[in-house]
Amino acid sequence: MIERLIAKLRCYDKIGEGEERALAGLIEGETRVKRGTVFIREGERLTRSTLLLKGFVIRYQDLPDGRRQTLELSLPGDFVDLHSFTLKRIDHDIAALSDCRVAFAAHERIAEVTAKFPHLTRVLWLSTTIDAAIHRERIMSLGARTAVERLAHLCCETYWRLRGVGLAEGDAFAFPLTQINLSEVLGLSMVHTNRTIRELRERGLATVARGEVRIADWDGLAALGQFDPAYLGQHREPR
Amino acid sequence: MIERLIAKLRCYDKIGEGEERALAGLIEGETRVKRGTVFIREGERLTRSTLLLKGFVIRYQDLPDGRRQTLELSLPGDFVDLHSFTLKRIDHDIAALSDCRVAFAAHERIAEVTAKFPHLTRVLWLSTTIDAAIHRERIMSLGARTAVERLAHLCCETYWRLRGVGLAEGDAFAFPLTQINLSEVLGLSMVHTNRTIRELRERGLATVARGEVRIADWDGLAALGQFDPAYLGQHREPR
DNA sequence: CGGACTATTGAGCCCTTTCAACTCGCGTGG
DNA sequence: CCACGCGAGTTGAAAGGGCTCAATAGTCCG
């Protein structure tokens, strides 16, 4: 059940067998979540964290006048809200973009495990730290990059993250976002997102269509998006 | 030396005397840093984290073509790079905006302390989690808010954070950013930042000038910036 | 007193948004 | 089995927020 999580953490650091067992013992209650379900709402107080096993999840926030901004895309193997272990009160909504499978880790149990396994604690802490590094890249994109650059960067980042959990090989990966979803990630209007996708295709860099991203020119795409994977913390090759 | 840090952490959660002593024992080597000094560079591997005692610090990143985006403003009492405890390799530059005083916590010592004090570990972890929550608000601003809204939000957030460490009272606070600095935070051009400051003044909401922000209409400013301090995690009133 | 940095203001342009119309694919119900 | 509805995608045209270029002041410090 937790293979993706383990695969991801093993990109960061060595995980011993005892630690793997401790993690496995933490996760329980596998559940299906339908596409479109908002399963955690801003302001909720959580007593457990949710691990995404399968599917795509977004964390987003709405402004009073209806504008919506996606804060982060969660992929299989990610805790969608590990930060709630320390934060308790969640500051944004969380919804399933596609049909998902999730499971849970009770905060009480995490506290027990972290008291016993200092190294594992650091790795989990690191995982929230890398979430923050991904936030920072989003800040770079929204604050300083143009529309095509943002899209190019997002394609590269998503490929890299999916590859870390064994969900991308070759030059393509499954990407179940509509153009509306995508526009809320990129901070663009839907219309302009459409034109930006076309520009990426016409430049011969990548195609984004029918639930799939296909990268045609990796070097060109990374250069356009100023993408350097260092911030993803994958010091070790995925198995 | 660590009063501001303790004040900040006490807004989050109870800190016992033993924990306070442990923290005090961690911090050493008080140093002055001159305005404009870049004291940590992207790609460095750190063996200690830096606590900001006095002054303002920015964490920023440059794009190849010269565009610069500020990722985060660090204020007194903040660790400017506690995330380097888990991340080791820093993914952005860090520089002093004003003359600063800093001190250091060796990662080895943090590891020892966190192995001994699980609750204190969670509070430090929480502190990096709240940094991430601040990142998320920046994502909202850059992705979905207009220029005036961004500035209004930033004024509110900075006031609230400074208040938590005893550096803001009444309706004003010291704010040593030039308009260039500010434009790099807000993701705007310098010229437009200037006009935006003027708009905020003409609307009678706040003045940003001569190293000081003065808030004229708190409710109006918070409404314009859609500011809700919940994400700052200050469950307890500052002393 | 000079030089460098900072702030201010005008003007024109451009990237992105908004409004709007139209197509396509798909599932459902009459 | 086809009509209908609806969400998703595509494209055109015009408006607008923010950018760039440029020139002028103000301010601080050596």
C-alpha cells in the first residue's frame, strides 16, 4: 500500500527496514475518493494526515470574488496534508482531481513513531520541507515567469516528481487536469492557458492533451522553464 | 539573545523552561551582518542554521535573464534557513536588507536536542510549516490578487508577524525596504510598485514611506488584501 | 559638492483578460 | 436511436492592468 511513499522517501534518503515497518504500521483505512470531491475544507481541525495512493489531488484556495488559485498539486506517494500534523488547522481546501485512493495516518500514531525514530522524523520533516521548496518554485513562476515559461516549468516538475514514484518513464506521463484546472495552477485565464498550450506545441517542445503530457524536446523545455530539479531533493535515483 | 524567537514560538504553543534552556544552549556566535550582504548562496551545503536577531533579511532567487523574485521576508526571531536542517542544500540566496544581527545553531546540536525533546521538535517543525503557509499566501497573492491587493496583504501580514515578536504596536512599524525591494517581493515592476503605494495612500488605507508603514484604516486594508491571520498560527496572544 | 541610489511621473506598448461565439464528444432520457 | 444538454476545448476581437522606456527630483553619504 505504501510503496509509492517509500519510493519517494528513498529518493531523499536511506530508509531502514525498521523504519519502513514503522511507516507501514502508521497507515490504515484505505478509501476511495471520487473525482471532484472536496474532502478537506479550510478551517477544519485534523487528527490524521491523508496519504495519496492513487490519482491527483489539488490544494487550493478561493478568494471572496470567486477567483481560485491552486496552491499545490499532490501526486501518488505524497501526504496531501502532512503539515496538519504540526499545524492542526488546515488553511486551504483539498479536492480530488481524478478518482483517487487514499489512506490515513493518525496524528497520535505519528507522534509515537516520531518520538521513537529521530531519523525517520527528520525524513518526514524533510518531506514537508520539500513541499515548501515546491511552493517556492511556484512563487518564482507566478512572480517572475511568463505564461509559457510557467507551463514549461510545471511539465518538467511534474515529470520529475512522477518519475520519483515510478509513474513516468520515457517522454510522457498521465496528466488528468482540464484546461480550467491547469489555468488555476498557472494563475492564468482559461483562454490564455489554451493559447499557451498551443504555443508549447507549435514550438515543438511538448503536447498537453487528452489527459497526457508528452515531452518532445526535453532540453528545450527545461531551458524555457528554467527548470533545475535540485530543489526536489532527489539525491538518489528512483529504483 | 533568543527572546524574539521564544516570543514567536510562544505564540504557537507552550514552551517549557527546560525547552527554553535547550534552545538557548543551541544558539551561539552572535555576529553582525551589513546591509546588502549576501551571506548564504544557492547551492551551498549548510551545517548550521541562522537565527535572525535584528534587522530584515530576504530569501530570493534570480532568473538567468536578471529578473529577481523575493521568496520570503525574514523578520527578527525567524530562523532564516531552519529548513536547511533537513534539506542541507539551500535552493536560494539569502541577503541582509538592513544592518542585521544573527546567531547560529549547529545542525549536529539541533539533531541532539530534537532526539531528546519530541515536543520541542514538533514546535520547530511547526515553525517551518508556518513558513510554508506564508509561502502559500504569497502564491495566492502572486497568482490571484491585483497589485493593490498584494500590497495591502503584505502590510497586514508584516504587521501581524512583527507584532508577534514585539516589534509592532499601534498603527505603524519599521519597514526598511526600498521600492525596488518591495517590487521584488510583490512581483511587480518598480514603477508600478510606486503607483500602487500611491494608490494605497490615496485610498486612505496606509502609507508606505521613509522606512515605515503606517496603517490608517485597518479594516479597509485587511478587506482589500483579503487578509485573515489564521495561517500565521498565532493561537496565543503575544505577551 | 559630487555621485550614486531612490523615488516620482508621463507615455506608449504588450501580455493577459474578458466577452463572445462556436465546435466537439459524450451520456442520458424520451 | 436520435435529440438534447453539458462540460471541455478553440478561436476572434477588444479592453485593461502592468511593463518598459525615459526624464526629472530628491536624498544620503563620502
